[in-house]
Amino acid sequence: MNTETHKIRVNEKAVVSTIWHIPDHYEYILLIAPGAGKNMHSEFITTLHDGIAEHDIMTVKFNFPYLEQGRTAPNTPTVLEDTWLAVIDAVMAQTGAPREKLFLSGKSMGGRYATLLAAKIDGFAGLILYGYPLHAPGKTEKPRGQELNAIHSPMLFFQGTRDSLCNLGVFKPILENLNPAPELVVIEGADHSFKLLKRLKRSQASVYQELIDKSARWIKKIGGSAA
């Protein structure tokens, strides 16, 4: 496997870093965006990036401009979407892969902006959302996610039962009304960062491994069914 780093220009003011794991033989490419609070070097993003690549899937992780610049306030929605577009365009140009071979994924906010983009641009192989931010903490009466109705690509969601940004009682009925029907993997006892209660006596590494293994299997299943 080769690992490459590339700088990608988003606009006149912003260039972002990306890291590409390129297996010797791969068919599908997974792009991984970070959440709002931590950049692409976080333990969570790095573990997914490394682990899924071991399944012969090319993985590309990247920063948003504000994270690249060490700031805490996210960029405007336009810049966040433009970052996604710039990374997608660069990966397609470099690899020659069509959009139908690309899976978009992200933690929390990074994943939500993947859904916002996929609602406007059709043809991606699929989307994987790790901790979808359905609502602000405790604000279950104001759910987001209207864009999910406009997505035609398959979707896979990983959600924890203690996620304060996604009440499953609110979320499940939303997913049930989508077409195609998405898949939902519920991690018992996990919070928005997929951290567990100690009394569950389950290792954090085992949670990460479940996310990696199920993500890789799903990518190959969805990719194979579209062939």
C-alpha cells in the first residue's frame, strides 16, 4: 500500500491537506471528512482511514480550511461544500475513477455536508455517516435532515444510543420514509463520539473495529450490486 499527501486548493484563500492510502489493488474509494471539533488527524478519523484501507479500499481523509488553519469556528456552508467538491474533483482527476466508484463519508458535520452535496449532485456510489447530527443537543423538536429525501445513493448510518445530537426515536421514522431505504447500525451505549460507558465492559478498539469492518463490507456489497 502506498500513502500519499496532497494539497488541494479550495479557493483563492484556502488550501487543504489530504492523506491518501492507496492499496495495491482496489476498486472503490472512500473519502472521509472530519467533524466540527477535530481535524483529520483525530484518533477516530485516523483509525477509520487506516483500518478501511486494509480492506483493499482506497481511503482519502482531508481537512476543512478552518481546521487546516487551526481555527475553531467552521467555515461558511458554501466553503464547506466547496471543500468537498474540490477533494472529489482532485481524487477523480488523479485516479481516473468515475463518480460511481466514490463513497462519501464523514464524522458528524463532515458527513452532513456530504449529504447536502449528494442531495444536489447525483451518482455517487454511496454515503456513510458516522454520528449524523440530526439536531442540536436536546433540541429534538427541530430536526435537520430534509436533504436526505433528495439523495438517491445508498446510505449507511452509524449512531450511538447516547448520542445527544441524534435521538433515535426521532431519527428512525425519518429513515423509514427514505427511498432507497438506508441501513442503520446502532452502537449500544455509545455517545456522539462513539465513546462507551465503562460499565458496558466493551473496549473502544472493538467499537472502532466494528465500524471499520461493517463499513468495508457495506462498500463492497453496494459496489458489487451496482456492477
